[in-house]
Amino acid sequence: MRRFTDVLVSAAGLIALWALLVELADLPPYMLPSPWRVARVFWTDHATLWLNAGMTIWESLAGFALGSAAGISAGIALMTSSLARRWLGPFLVLSQSVPTFALAPLIVLWLGFGPESKIVVAAIGIYFVVASNFYDGLRRADPGLLDMARVMGASRSTELWRIRIPAALPALGSGLKVAAAYAPIAAAVGEWAGASKGLGYLMLYANARLKIDLMFAALLTLAVFGLVFHALVGWAARRLTSWAPEARQDP
Amino acid sequence: MRDLARGPGLRLRGDLTLPEGRPLFRSLDFRAEPGVWTCLLGASGVGKSTLLRLLGGLEVAGTFRGEASAADGAPISGRAAWMAQSDLLAPWLPVRENVAFGARLRREKPDWARVDSLLAEVGLKDWAGARPSALSGGMRQRVALARTLMEDRPIALMDEAFSALDAGTRARMQELAFDLLQGRTVILATHDPGEAARLASRAYVLVPDPAGARLAEPHRFRTPPLRDPASPDALAAQAALLAELRKPPVGEAPEGRAP
């Protein structure tokens, strides 16, 4: 509850600062619209915003699911197979040195203007953070516990399922939290590369017509969705790994 | 007492060379008597844990040439239980599941009646559903003991199993473990001469040496364990073991000489 009021207070402060800046610098609405103008757009254009937000939300959620599944599989593959560590490991890192922004137009070219290409862009944008966090957690399972399991007669696969994976869940949770915040951004980037619907598309559309207030409204919608998704995933991760001491207090 | 098969005698012979080429021990011949506690003392880093790991069939740093064997000829693997300084409880599992962890790891069906009776024996009947983080250090080590007993193995390898506990808790844990592990071959690595003086039927000191650590002559006790810490036998043993541990390492200047 206290965190909720903290968020409200900092949001109110930011809006006040924004209003003050517009007022004092006497900025025209096509440079920086005042908070009131943006609020009015939320009211007048709520149907447009909803329609486009729905698309981006769907792309983000599907991209999150796909990217997380890929990241989890990659983490397990890296843990269990030395061949995967040798061949997949460098590829994972390499794929991260290519920015999502550069890949998005290519993926839109290959998969089309529909939501599929954005889902793939979002998945590519997040799978690495999921894979690397999860793999780290799998590797860092308590060596003493693994020794004891060996003496008890555990096989490699029960060691993985009964010790390494449960021990890695908190790390996986923090990876998924970061992924949840980033998935909507990646989906919007995908939309910039070519789309006919979605918040990213709406931003470009509004920008081109100097409807900066609508662009701001779309941007805020995207940001709020990202925050809410991040908070929900964080909450679920904390609930599922309540035994982990570090899961309690982080932003 | 339990009607258990007596644990076998154990022997570890061989050389271990560390990765940097230095020998950790050379022509070592360690023996544990069947069905009793053997304590292994020595400074930190002298190789006590390594010796236990070799007996337990675990990986060690360096190359080992030699063999770990049981006097009855059967392999040690599958007949030993492991207890370490930290309790090694899985933090995500409740106490009851932790006690049954060995069966789970072998994909066997846990004997829940036995789990509950062992938890009662270590005095944690009411904590079966609690997470390890809700327990004190002493309670957690008692869960670890219940898990070791659940394994029902004739051999117990204990690496500083009681070292992390406060003095009072440690004394109670030693008594409980001694009582519940009757008839098993127990090897306890420890740096506490007092612990060895209470529990051991035989106590060895592993003496550091640049040419490879070696075992000092074992201390022979006159009375059987578990000894009263104030008994003359325990006090004499404690003093003798401490004297052995205090000797300066070979190759180092003896105390008292001016630089």
C-alpha cells in the first residue's frame, strides 16, 4: 500500500513539473502539449487508444510467452549439454550484439505487417535476459547440496529437476521481471518497422500529423502497461519463490 | 537400540596431488574401525574434507591414485550418508520433504511413517510443515540428522557436522547423533579436540607436511564413548590431541626463536 502511494506521489510530482515547464517556457502544443491536453485526448480518443493498446498488449503477452519459453529452454540446454554451451552459447551472445531496432525491419519483411512479426521481435528482445538469468541460477545451485545428492544416489536428471531448477527459480523470476518491462517496448519497435495497428503504429501516425498530444497519450499507455505487467510478473515470481530471502525487497 | 547391521570398516590408501603439483597427501593409509566413530582432526586446509570426499566417491581437486574400500569387499557407493557443516536443507521444501529428500532424488516412494517417527525422535514433530528458514540453526541441523537417519546407511561421513552450532546445542546434537547412529561406521572430520574426546573410539590427527600430509599415531582411549567431557579419559585425550595439533608444521621455525 505504501509503495502504491509512493508511485502516486512521484507521478503527481512529474506531472506538476511537466505542467510548469509548458507554462513557464510557453511551449506550443506541437512541441510539448500540456498534461491537460493529453488528458483530454485520453477522453476524446479513448476508442482509438483502446483498439491500438489491445493489439500491442496481445503482441507483448504472446512475445513474452514465446521469448520466455525460448529462454527457459536455452537455459536448460546450456546447463545440460556441453555441446550447447560450445555452440549455442556464442550464438546467444552474438544475437544480443545485434540491436532489436536493426532486426525489426527484417523480421517485418519476412513475417509481414501482422502481429506475428511483432511477437517475434518481442520474443527476440527478451529471451536473452531470461536465458542468462536462468542459466546463472541453474549453475549457482548450492554445491554442497549437489554433493549430498550425489552421495544419496541422484541421477543427473533428478539433480536437475529436484535441485537445480527449484534453486534457479528466483533468478528466473528476476529475468522474467525485466523481460515483462521490455516486451511492450520491443513490440512497439516492431510496430515502428511496419504495422497498421498498435500503440507504436499510433505514435508514428500521430507524430506525422503533429498530433503530439495523441502521441503522448499512446506513449503513456504503453508505459503504464509495461509497468503494470512488470509489477504483475514480479508479484507472481515473489509468490512462487517466497522461500528465497532476496525475493522480498527489490524494485 | 535399533537392530542394525554393523557398518563395515573403511580404508583409504593412496596419494593425492593437487592441480598445482603439490602433494596433499602421500602414501596415506587411513582406517576406520567398523561400527564406531572415528574422528579426524587437523588444521584447516590439511585435507580432512578431501579424505571424506574420496571415501564418499565425490570429486576432489587434483589427481588421486589409490583406493577407498570397505573391509567387507562391497563398494562404499550407495552405502554412505553425508552430513556437512551447513545443514544442506533445500530452502524451497518443507521440513518433512527435506527429510524424505533422498528417496525423492532416487525416485522412490518416501516412507512417510518413518519420516514422521524420525522427526519425532529429533524433537521436531511439530515443525514438519515449516520451511527451513523458520527454524534455528540447531533445529536445522537436527533436520539434517533426521535426513541422514532416513537414509539408513551403514556408513555416515560427517564433515564438521556440528561446527556451526553454539556450544550447548552442539553438545546436545553430539549426544543425539551418537545415540541414533549406534552401530554405524561414522567418520567425523572436526577441528575440535573436545568433540573428538567425547565421541571417538579412535582419533587421528592429520599432520601437515610439504611432502604430503600424514596421519599421526591415533589416540587410544581407555573408556568407550560417549564420554563425559569432565572424565579423566576425555580430558587426557583432549590435551593430547591439542598438543598434537599445536606442533608447528614441518619446515617452519619453532616458536620462540628470534627472527
